[in-house]
Amino acid sequence: MKSLPLFFFILLLSHAFLSAAEKPVTLWPDGAPGALGTAARDIPTLTPYVPAKAGGAAMLLIPGGSYSGIYEGQAEPFALWLNEQGITAFVLRYRLGSAGYRYPAQLQDAVEAMRQIRGNADKWKIDPKRIGVMGFSAGGHLTSTLINRPEDGEIEGRTPTVSARPDLAILCYPVISMITKPHATSRKMLIGDKPTEALVRQTSSELQVRPGLPPCFLWHTAEDKLVPVEHAQLYAAALHQNGIPHELHLYQHGDHGTGLIGTQHPWFADLVYWLKAQKWISER
């Protein structure tokens, strides 16, 4: 992963007085479904970040890490940036393939996170109809799965009282396909070494898009050497074919992870412009 520049940390300090992380919420107080143990890696959490001046919108933030780790550079820094836009953020730390968890354990955690955010909208002073999801790399794959197939994350025997589907989605250099130029580590960590053909197709998000999905913002770089730009292109094409409102930004230069906070990459301004068009943040 890329090292983070000094002014990145200065940026965090400058935001500290505006918002701060609250105590992480344990997603499954009685133990996650199919838990393999009781260590920290078996206990997914949701960490709220509430801005000093909230606008009513919320975002579930899903860091990447190839389904083998949680890349913290895509967690708190972006939660604080969202806070600066008046958006309440919730960082999800989900179960991982490196700890023995395979699909749909990660999706179960994302579905439960959405339900807890929406179910506690009054507590967090957020609009239950303005709860989105934002994911990076493998977290982008989990984001796409959450909007495509939230039913795969349902727990048998439970009767949900609120919807788990986000109201919009932001996918940053996402892993999408398990078929076309797949990211080997993400694929192995999510579905194992010998997945069935049905499971490969089920987890290839470009094949799972359907009418009625929420609006999406996607971006990628053409020079990405880790997750090829075709992933974002395939997903955008599927969104187009199904009539889903979306915006795709392909930037010529930059390897995987380009555009971290502190790099002054244009995707920040592009996303803010799109969020304003969605009426998620107000003009200032």
C-alpha cells in the first residue's frame, strides 16, 4: 500500500475539532453468524463519525484490503472528509478471508451495518432515505454486492424491519469481476481456490446488476496495475444497460490507490459536484 504524506496527517489534525470517532459498535453482540472464534478478527464493528454540523445524510464506509485486511488509510481519513461535507460516516470493519471467512460472511456484515444505521436514524439524526455506501478496491466489490444482492447477506430465520439497500453508492477503483481480469487475492479470499461456476458468476458484480438499483458514482485510473480499469467499465456498462443513473470518471494517470486524501486529486471535486446534484450536500 502507498505511504501517506505528511500533510495527510496535518489534514486529520485540522479536522479533529470538527468530529471524532465514537466508540465502535459491535455488529453482532451475541456473536456473528458462523463465527469461527471470539478474537477481534471474528467481531465486526461499525465506528460512527458524527460531524459538528450534520446535514442529515449518512454514508457506510467500506475500506479495501483484498478481503485479506482492512486498509486503514481508507477508513478514518475519508470518514473525516465526509464529515467536512456534513455527512455522518460509519466505518465498517468486516470479517475477512484471511481469517477463514468466505462469501457471504462479508456481505452479512454489510447488510447488518446498513440495518443498524437505518434502524437508528433518529438516534444519529440522519434521514433514513439518505443513507449511502462508499467502498474502495475490494471494499468497492462489497459495495457493489450490497446494492446488487443484499438478499445474499440475510440471516435465515430473521425478519427484517428496515431495508438494507443503500440509497446511493460510490465505488472507488473497485474490484468487480471474478471472471474478467480478476484480482487474484480478492477472489481467493472471498470465494476460495476452487469456487463453483455458479459462485463465480454470483460474485461477479457486472453480471448481477438489475433494474431498480440506486444511483452510482464510479471512478478508476487507466494506469491501475492492481485492479484493471476494465472492472469499473464493466460495471458502468451493466448499469447503463439496466437504466441505473450513474456517473463514471476514468482518469488517465495514477496507479491503484491514487487519490488518497492529501493528494488533491480531482475526484474529490467531481464527487462533491455529483453529491450536490443528488441533493445530498447543500451548496455553500
